[in-house]
Amino acid sequence: MSRFLVKPELPYCKGCGHHLIVRNTVKALEALGASPLDVVLVTDIGCHGIVDGNFATHTVHGLHGRSVALAAGIAMGLPPEKKVIVYIGDGGATIGLQHILEAARMNADLTVVVHNNMLYGMTGGQPSGLTPTGFRTVLTPQGYSLPHHNLPRLVLDAGAPFAARVVGLGDFSDVLRQALAVQGFALVEVLEICVSYGVKMNPDLRLKELAQEAGYEPGIWESPARPAFRPSRRETASLLDMPAVPQKYSSPLEGRMALILAGSAGEGVQQAAELLAQAAIAAGLHVTKKGSYPVTVGVGFSTAEMVLSRDPIFYHGVPQPDAVVVTSADGLANQRERIRRMTGGVLWLDASLPVPETSAEVRVADFRGRAGARNAALYALLTVLRETGVVPPEAFLETVRESPIGRQVDLSEW
Amino acid sequence: MTMTLSHSHPVLIDGSRLIAEACVRAGADAYVGYPITPASLIFFHASRRFPIALPAPDEITALQWMAGLSAAGYLPVSATSFPGFALMVESINMAYMMELPMLVILVQRLGPATGTATAGAQGDLLLLNGLISGGYPLPVFCISDLEDCWLLPPIALQTAVDLRMPVVLLTSKEMVMTQESFDLARLSEIAPVHRTVYDNPGPYCTYDPGDGLVPPFLPVGNDRHQIRLNASTHDRCGIIQHTSDEAMANTRRLQAKVEARAPVLYHLDEQEGAQTLVVTWDITSGAAREAVMTLRSQGVPVSLLIARTLLPLPTVYLETIDRYPRVVIAEENHQAQLAHLLFGRRIPPHVRTVTAIGRMIRPDEIAREVVR
């Protein structure tokens, strides 16, 4: 008995082609001079997958269709001298086609052996994406109507350096040996007919004839070698290497102020709010800031909700703002309902906009005309600070000046 | 930067950054990501910080890669939200059955289905309670504030290693995407998770727990012992079984190890004379804290329980609740999911719930229910 097996009697139906795949795999591994613990056999769900207990290698038995992705993860974590082999059926390959293509594209270092017996065998003989046209299954007794996937071609197109198809008869161990020798992704499709469901429904078919009629051309196809995908560990810097915001100013704010800044995407709303938050910290306040914008982040409204507080902030929602600052029509449309519900506070509104229904005090200013659309949000916040003093305007100006935007805006004009 | 800082170091920071940094300092070494709002900010930070960061093409692949990396000895992390998490469920069950350590951060958003990607929620607790087929418990910890973003990832990772299993760290959109002023000097040093591998020369069976409940770990591909990992029902050596006694004992052990060893984490702030206990979790913890502070400042005694271990549900929560004639449970979902976990469909009359969807619960709503 081979050193790769712990039990020679395989758990397959009499006459099943899976026997030959195991025997040829073992022969190929022996030819490569590998040792059992250099090999990780990852099996999918299906008749082929119950063979784990026969192997002396490492074995991993996963989910239906997902074994190639699982094996790719294993291969990423192992050194190149380890061989990762995937046993998968035509059904599993259909379910997990995306995983196969992705592994090929990445050139994951593994060898996929597709047991193509033309149907889902374990579950009763249903057709798969590799069932050839005309092949009869329990669900398609008149013959399957769709064409089958061409797996070798698909993986080659995706970037695999090696793909092969063999008729699963006799000794095809050398093809498997070549596949296993590849540093990177290799796929070998082995053609079989399920002896339980395929033969019963197609008693006159012979494997070689079926392969020919179905266009299942045997062969080996190779692409230029490229490095196998194997991520290496890198050194990274702490995410907390953040400069402290020095407290150089003080704020007269005693309690809490909830502020909403509403404008248009691409007009620096979030950036302006973040700079105000930094300035608030510099003024000794606690602050929270959250952004809201449509999924298409480049168009439509952009709103920032902020809470500035003398005391620590545990709840950072803004059910009733003290200040709403609107710099564009998008912002007004987004906040119109909230503005309508305001029973107090102040609404700062760009001069280009109609005054909405509200009980808040309304202050109109020409943010856009004075600073341009791109900087209207910044200028609007500066206006609010000048009029309220909640954060010293010079704290905000200094924060802006020291930010990347400080080089783009002539603050002396403000 | 080395923690602990001796001087105040105020910054504007989001929870995602703290979570990613805490994971790496705790020893997580591979992040497998997939873009999904509102977890993408964690993906962004993790991509800059983790020793290995991999963009997966889809959510199932992400979990499968994590399982493979975990089998090979890595400690992987991913973050997602419900639509992605839903696709990960079968693979999380696989990792549970294979006993592979990993951390999945679930950032809750408003559902059902795609719902509103940019609206927060606390709507996935009941989903997590039944996540593992057969009803087996999955450890779920929940972040309640920025400091938890720092403290809980290491505990969750240590639990994943100690119990050899996937662990879920639950949070929500407002927690990981809101920027807050925060003093980095408040952060304590994080010690890397303690991890051992089987190093005895004798025979090794992948799922043999010896005298304990958790089998010693050894990575697949090692040169000393054969590893057999199996998502199907299996015996202690990882050989597929139907329903043999040994396999059923192995399956029962999966529950026993969690119930015996999952850490119980919570914050209990009891006030003498309080007749009401406020119980909450996740983002509503902030509103509850403010409500409790306001009530106390008004002379209303009230106690507060913030649940950090959500699953398996610690019995101490019920024991604490039993001491109070009135209980207010506040959470941002439509069903009062924690209340249902505690009491089933028959919530006692002395237990009131405060719920909301599409918005955060306000402190005044909680306070109003306390004094009602």
C-alpha cells in the first residue's frame, strides 16, 4: 500500500472512476517524491469527498462548492514546498465556479482535480454546469438542453498557468504529476460517467464517445509561468500615530450645542465639519461628528451632524439641532423637514436659497458668493463661529491653515 | 506609538481605527475584507495596518480564505454588515465545526435585506442567537463605546483562540463611523493573545480535547502530525461519521466549551435605593448613560446594566434583573430583541421596553420610561 494511504479499500461504488483518480493521484505524488505531511488534501461535498479517511496526508473536508476558496486560504498560509490538492466534483465546480476563477486569477498555489462524472451523484443524479448537451439525468430524461462549461478554457482565460482534461481511464498520473509540479494554479478535469446515475440513464454511452460527442477535448494547456500568490507579512505603522490636538484656546460653551452643516457633495462639507471638530477640541470641548450622504457620494447632498459639549458626550444623536447651516439647494432639500420642525435655534442660510418654513431664527449670508461653492461650507462655519463665539474663530482659522486645504484657500480674504 | 501615554493626547478618532489597531496589537495577523457599508471604514484601516490584508472577491470567499488561513495557523479577522454576513453564515458554521479561531466583526445597519446602508441599527441579535445550525452557541461580544473598541477586540480574539472557534464582535454604524474627540492616553496597553500549539511527540487527534473541552491546536501542513479538519459530523480524529456515539459526544462538546469558558463581560452601575434598572447594549448605551446621569442629577435613583457579552446570554443578567421591581430595556430595533432573548414572547409587566428604528434612541425616551 502507498504511504499516502492508510486504507486501500476506497469508499466508492464498484466501477466508479473516482477509484482511478485516487490511484493516479497517489502515483503522481510518489513520482514527485513528496511525503504525506507535505500534502494537504481539501475535499468538497460529493462522493469523492468521503475519501479523506483513506489518505495519510493532511485532510480538510469543507462545504459544497467552497473547497477551492478554502484551499486558496490554506495555500496562502503555507510555504511553497507544501502541496495543496482540491478534490471537487462537477456539481461543486458549478456552485463554486467563482472561487475557481478567482483562484486561477490569483494564481493560488494549488491543484484542483475536478471529478466530472457529468452530474451531481451524491444527491441523486441532477444535472450540473458540466453536464453535456443531450446527456440524460433524472431531472432531464429527454436529455440536458444546455451546453456545458469548458473549465480548462475558463481557468486559462482567468490566468491559470496550467489546465488539462483527461478521460478518466487507465493511467493519467503523469498529467496529475505535471499539474502538481506547477508553482501556482493548476486544474485537471477528469471525465467519468457516474456508475449509479449516469450509466443508468445513458446505458448505451461509452466515456470516450461521450467525451468526443460533447466536445470534451482531452489535452494539456499551459500559459507562461508567473509567481504563485502567497502574501508575505509586512511591517506597518500604528494607526494611532496621530498628532495630538493641543488645547490652545477656550470655549465659552457651558452646555451642549448640536449643529448641522448641510451642503452638496464635492463642496467640502465633511472636511469643513472635521476641521471644526478639531478646532473644538483645541478649544477644550468634547465633540462628535458624523457624515450623511447618498450612496452616490459624488452628487446630491452632504450633511454633517455635530455635537459640541463642555461635558463628555455619550449620546451623539441630534434630534433637535441648535444650529443648522445650509450652503446649497441639495443641503436645503435634505434638511427641509428637520428645519420645518425646529422650534428654536438658528438657521444660517446661503443667500441663493429660498427661506424655508421654520420657527428657527433665520440668518441669511452669501456663503457661496463670498467663498465660492468649493469653500462655502468652510466660510459658513467661520460665519457661525464669528456670530456665536462657541469656538473661537481664530482656533478654526488656525486649524484650517494647518490643514492641506490651508494652502488652497486665501484665508486673509475671510 | 506605545501605550500607555502619560500625558493627555486628544484626537478626533473613529471606532473603526481603534478596532483595527487593537486587533493587530492583540496578534491578529490577517484581515480579509470585502467592501460593505458601514464596515468599509474598518476595511480601510485594516488594509493599512494588518501584516496581511486581502481584498476578497465576495463574502463567501472571505470566510473561506479566513478558514484556510486559520487552519494554517493565522489569526484572521473580517468585518461586515448583514447583507455580507448572511452570505458568510454557512462558512461560519463550517469554521465552528472545524474549530478554527477567527473574529468576525458585524456592524449592524438598518434592515431588512439591504435596508438602509447608512442608517444604524441593533437588529441582528436574534439572528446571531440562532446562527449555528442545531442551536449551538456562538460567543458574541458587543461594543458600547470607544473604549470598548479598544478593549473588546483582544478579548474576542483571545476567546477565539482559547475556544478554537469563530467569535463575533457586534457593533453598529454609529459606533464605527462617528468621529469623536478622544484622549488616547485613556487606552491601556494590549498584550498579544496567548496561543499555544500541540507539541507532544505522541499521537495527535485533531478533535481530542483530552481532559478539557478544547482540543489543542496544530496547524494544517505541519511536519509532525496529520491534521484532519472536517465540517461534517466527525469523530475525535476528524473522520466523517453519521451519528456515532463518539461523533455526537464531539458535537455536544462544541456547546459545552462555550458555556463553560466564554467570558462574561458587562458594566453594572448600581445605585443604592434604585427601584429601576436600565438594561441596554451597543449604541444605545450612550443614551442610557446620559439618561441615568440626568435622572440621578434630578434625585431619581436608577441603576444601569450594559451588556457586553450578548451570547451565550449570561445568567447574571436575569439574576440582576430579578433584584429590581422595574426594569427598562432600551435597544434600537423594532422587536426589543434583548428583551425577547431574556424573557421570550412573554415580557413581564414590570419590564418596559424602549425601541426605535431608523434613528438612535434618545436619552429622554429612556428617562421618561424610568419615571413613568
